[in-house]
Amino acid sequence: MTASEPLSLEEEYGMQESWATDEDKLTFIVLSRPSANSSEDPLPLSEEIEKARMIGDVNMFFHEPEEEGSVGDAECEVMIAELDARRKGLAYEALSVFLRYATSPPLSIPTSSNLMAKISTSNPSSLGLFNKLGFQVVKLSEVWQEWELSHSDSHKNSSTSSSFHFHPSSRSTIRSYNIYNTIMSKASFPQEDPTIRRSHLSKDLVQGPELFPEIKTVYDIFPALAKRYGDKKAAAYRDVVTIVEEEKEVTKIVEGKEVKEKKTWKYFTLSEYKWLTYNQVYDRIQETASGLKHLGLQEGGRVGIYADTGVNWQIAAHGSTRALYTITTAYPTLGPSGLARSLTEPEVQAVFTNASLLSTLASVLEKGAKNEGKQDSEKDEEGGGENVRYVIYDGKLEDQALLQKVSSVLEARQGKLFHLDELRALGREHPGSFEKKPTQDDTFCIMYTSGSSGAPKGVILSHHNIISSLGGTTLLLKDIVNPEDTFLAFLPLSHVLELLVELTFYTKGTPVGYGSPKTLTDASVRNCQGDLKAFQPSIIVGVPAVFETIRKGIVGKINAAGAVTKTVFNAALALKKNVPLLGGVADSVVFSKIKEQTGGKLRIVMNGGSGLSKPTQEFLNTSLAIILQGYGLTETCGMGAILTPQFYQYECVGVPVPSVEIKLLDYPDAGYKNSNNPPQGEVLLRGGSVTKGYFKREDLNKEAFTTDGWFRTGDIGQWNKDGTLSLIDRIKNLVKLSSGEYIALENLESTYKGANFLNNICVYATSECNRPIALATLHEPNLRAFLKGHSISDVNADSDSLNKLAESKSVRSAMLKELNTVGKKNGLKGPETLAGLILDAEDWTPDNGLLTAAQKLDRKSVVKKHQDEIEKLIKATSS
């Protein structure tokens, strides 16, 4: 039988009968439990009863040894064929009993054999099942698209008694042994859990990448990589060939009336990807470092990087480090006031930027020059960078007036404006000496946050922080990333997740291609392919905002294609989710077209920043690629926990990374305690990845750190029974309702984002509310498709403007009803359902200040924009 021709239970039973006499096979037939009122005798069972109650099987195949005199592998598999019998723990129980039997006398599989299993990459839940029983991923077959797992050597310790002590009641003990090492400590607070959990991969926290023991600081990274990888491909980039301008008509609301205006949109035409080898990247780093040293900047001074993601960002960072300068970072989407702060507070002396960002930087520097000599109260908050003497930019720029404006400011300070090529040429003319190295405790970077909770904060990251984190990520991905993989980078490098991920792939020798959120797809460029199709990556990394947009975009196209396409697509989703063995059929027939849009080779998607909603995680995992969920903060170098394939499940951030340790602190006001079952509390992190503190913010340091060095994340976590960590709340976004119950705003937002007609949502409540309300932006194609399925008389789903749809009470009522249906399906309780809804026809973006530079919700700004509507709605719904 092929994968497209599944066996019936009758055929399965017949095959199992034939296997009974085969010495190379061992099988258990899984039977359903008799009903409570059944009159069946427990044993023996007749053939008819066996057939009637058969719901699956467990098998072991003994493979011939490759060499004479050796013992072959013993391969295990389990299948629960009856759909109604799945997700009830029967596969775990059956496989547990089976393995106990197979490794106990009189059978006792040979002690030298390798107990192994093979799992399709489209079936992550089975990976989790086998990992519970001690199996670990050892190999990935690209040809067969399956993981190969091997059990630990525990069963080989004794041939007379089994070490498989599997029983449903001991699941958490088994899993916790495999997932983390547990140690006890003296609690800093009475309400603190003294149990500390660490990664199972490292009993002691890792200090650096095991393949490169010579890498002690960021200074050491590229010399070591160039020595090992030499002329191997390292980084790929695209040049802008031309810019295409297109004029479009948009509708806006001005003083309550619809006004149409024309707007010019710019699209890029890009070259093919061009490659740099490891040696070439290192040469450019050396040239940049020499050029900086020749400028005569103060040793230990600070160099700012305000630039889009690209290989030149990395060259600027590593060049600055080799010249013994500390880098500071600023998001390219940061507004003028945030940029001014990130330049002024650390007294930056030189700035790397792009031609496209030079105008914003020029404005900040010009206003900063005018601020000189003024009292703080008189200064323009959009001005700063009074210490900046040098600006280095890359890319083409023909605006001579802009170049002259920047040059005038810098020359007044005895400085100069350089193109990056000019700085590198200066470095070639005056090669520097780089014998002096930074120490591990020296500051590598002051990384400014995106400002989701106020003004951007500077997080101090030492060389030790970065290298410890690099050790953790390379160890975690050791058996997941293979030599054929390629990585497409497009998140801001001022986001710590992107910085660490890129360094990880460079360290592993994985080719890195650079793209941009503005040019990822074919629709976002002109006369060329988008970055995804052009580069054909096998791995990408994003944040929830990116993946929510991808999911809703796919759904929008499916809806637009008509009822037949929608039915086929949904059927394929259900097939792959419920019958994993037929996943290949769904992939080849339906999902291959989606995968083509990402280049056709994508197999792993990493998500960081915050948790994905369950609908999005499930959708993308089924239709696109395996989703690896991560958890971390800027303050921890992005390190915290990661959900690798073998631990896969939904609404979970995974297991501790090897460079940090985790414990929970009670938050009794909301009922989160370590004594709960399961344990709950504020997540505390400690280890080599955790920052020294905030730059010039001692007040924040006292709040954020315990006396013994634990960082208080502000996130409420929960240890699950299998030893993984879930995030269930955030302290700052817990609201106590008028009923006295607490609700978690971020948790609710994650759930309600599952509604396809929304682009974004902000849940809001005060102590006066008995239920929360929500503010939301709209996904126009999906909203129109939704409205066509509902009889709403006062709007036309096809022709009415988005503004008119947003203002319709009938539309809001239908959407509110659907949102609460989504909430109830996901287990939300009455006080967590929405009492009212405010719709915003304008999308929330970093440009209009309603999202942060890291694409996170700027809650304060959204609420401020809609303050009057919020007050009226709360009054109406709370009475």
C-alpha cells in the first residue's frame, strides 16, 4: 500500500496476523476499552471482538546489521487509526507498555542495538510523544522529509531488568528528566520557588560555541570563521537597480467626510543576489575597523548604527568592535525623538546609516546643533547627537542639498561625512593594528529597545552576554540545521533576536541572504522577483506581526479564489492535521502553491518576540513549514526558552535555552503561585545571557533585578506537566475588573487575533468595566469576504469604502459576535469576552506611532487616539 492508499482496519488486522510469525517484527494491537456497561469478559478475546475494538497498533522492526557480528537497529512506530481515539493519551500508554515489554525478560532486545524511530517532519506532535519516552532527534533526512530519533542508552545498562519505567502517572517525571536539569537554591523571597530549571543539553550553563573554543568575545568571531570557512559563501545581498513610482487613489476621512486623494507609491527593481565569502566579509570588517581608527575617535568611544538590516550592518558592528568601540543601536523605524535619545544619551561620536535614512538623521543632528547652549526645558526633543562628528552611509544618494546639510553640521564640529566605500578605502590606505582585545566583561553594545512601554531604554550587553547566547543557540540548533540550509534575514538587526540568529547561522557556516520587509514578495517589487523567491531560503525568522499578516494574506487569497478552492484548501488542512500519514498528499496537491511563494524550499520558520496565536501557529505549521517558537527579551539577549520540534505543542514557548536558568516568583495578587498545580508565577531568568543592566538608569536596575542577579521579566509563566514553559500573562497588562477578577490583555489579544478579518487588536479595560472592550484594525479582503456571508442590509460588502464599513453598527455587531465565538472556542470565560468593539480604518504602523519600531502594539498611543470613543463605549457597556 502507498501513502495515498491507507489500510482499512480489516486489512490492518490481517497484516498484523501475518506478522505474528515473522521473527523480525514485534507488534501490539491497541484495543479500545470496553464500555462501562459491557458484558464482555476481559480475557481471552475472540477474533470478532478484537476486530471490533481494534483502534491501532504498535510495532517494532528489527533491521539486519550492516556489519557481520554486530546487532542491527530496532525501529518503533505507533499508529492510532481511529480518529475518535486520538488525543486521549492512548498512543503514549500503548508505546510505554510496548517498550517496557520489549526491553524486559524474556524478550530483552540486545543491549547493543539502537532503539530508534522515524517521524515525518509534517507530524511534530509525534515528535513530542517519542521525546516524552526518551527519544532524541539525531538526524534529518531531506529526501524523505523525516526526523530520525534514537533513544538514550539507559536500556543498555542492564540485561536483567528494564529501565523503562513508563506509566501514565509518571509522565511529568520522565519528560522533565529529558527537558531540564533541576537544582535547588536558597530563595531570595519567601514566595520564590527554590527550584531552578536548566536545559537538559547542558548541566552547567554554556559559555560559548563548542565548535569554536577560541571565540571569547565578539572581536574573535569573524577571524575564527574566516579561518575555518574561508572562501565558502557567507552573505548575499541585492542592489537597487531602479525605483518605480506608481500613483494610486486612496480614500481618507477628513472632518467626517470621505475625501479621495492621489498618493505616489515607490517600488524597487532589484538585482540578482550577489555573494560575499567569509574571507571577503572579514576583509571588509578589517578595512572598516582601520578606517575608524584612522579618524581618531576616542578609544572606548561609542559608534551608533541606525540602518536597515544588511551585511553592511554586520560589517559596521564588527568593524567597530575590532577598533575597540562600543556600538549603540537604533531601530530604522524609530521616530526622531527616539533616535535623538539613542544618540545623545550614550554620547555617540560616529553613526553608520543608509542613504534612505540620512534625511531623518540630518534633521535630528540639525535640531541637535540648535539645542546646544539651551536649557533642557527649551530643547527640541527631536534634536540630538551633539557629540556626533562622523556619519558613514551606504547606498546611492543624489540629493546634493541633503549631503551638504549633513556635511555642514559635521564640519562645524571638525568632522566629516563619508560613504562606506570611502571609509573602507581609508582603511586600506592606513591598515590598523588590532593586537589589543576587549575583555569578556567589556560592553559590546548598548541596544535601545523599541519603546513599547515608554521612551526607548538602553540595554547594556557585554561580550560575555553575546558569546554565552551564541553558545546556547548553536547547541540548540545542532541537530536541526543541516549543511544544505540557507537563511533569509529581514528583521531589524537592532532587534536582539535577529542579531543572535544571524551570528548563529554565520557560526554554523549557513549562508545568509539579506532581504527587506518591503521587498519580500513579488507583489512588493517591480520587474524582478521578491526576496523569498529569489533567494529560496529553507529557514526564516520573524515576529508575530509578520506571521499574522502571512496567514491572513493566504486566507484572503483563498477566499477570493471562490467556494471550491476554499473547500479544497480547508479539507487539505484537516487531512494533514488529522491524518499525518497523508500529509504528503496535501502538500503536493494543495500546499505546494503556497510554498512556491516562499521559494519552494522553506522548511523551518522561527518566531520570536512574543507568542503566536494558536490559529496562526497551527495554520502555518500545517500549510507552510515547522514553526519553532522562541521566548526572550532584549535584556536576556533574546534567550529564555525555545520550542524545538521534538517538544512541539501549541501555546507553549518550550524548554530553557542552555545559557540561562529559570524559576518562578509568586504573584499572589492575581492568584499565580508556585504551589498551584501546575506551578505559576513571574518568570525570572539568570545566566550568561542576562544583561548587566540599563544604561544610565539605576532606577530601572533596582526594579528589574533581585539581589542575587535574577532578572524579573514581568511575564507570568506556567510550568506544564511535561516540563515545558507557557506564558499566560504579563504583569503590566493585568487588569482587575469591577467583579474583582483579573484579565490578561495580551493573552486575550493573542486569542482574538485568530479572527481573519482583523489586522490588529488592542483589548482595553479599567476597574470600572465588568468586561473588556477592543479596538481593532481591519484586514480588508477578509472582512469583505466575511460580510458577504452575513446578511447586513445597510452596507455593500463589495463597493462600500473601508471607512463606511468601519462606521457601520451592523458590521461592528456581526464582528463582535464572531470575535466572542472565537474566544469561547478557545476557552475564554465570561469576563474575558468582549463587551464592545471600536474599528479603525487606518492601519497601525510604526510610521503613525501606533506600533513600536519592533512592530509591537503601542497601547498608550492607540488608547490616546480613541480616548473619546473608549469612554463612551465603556459608559454604555458598563451601565
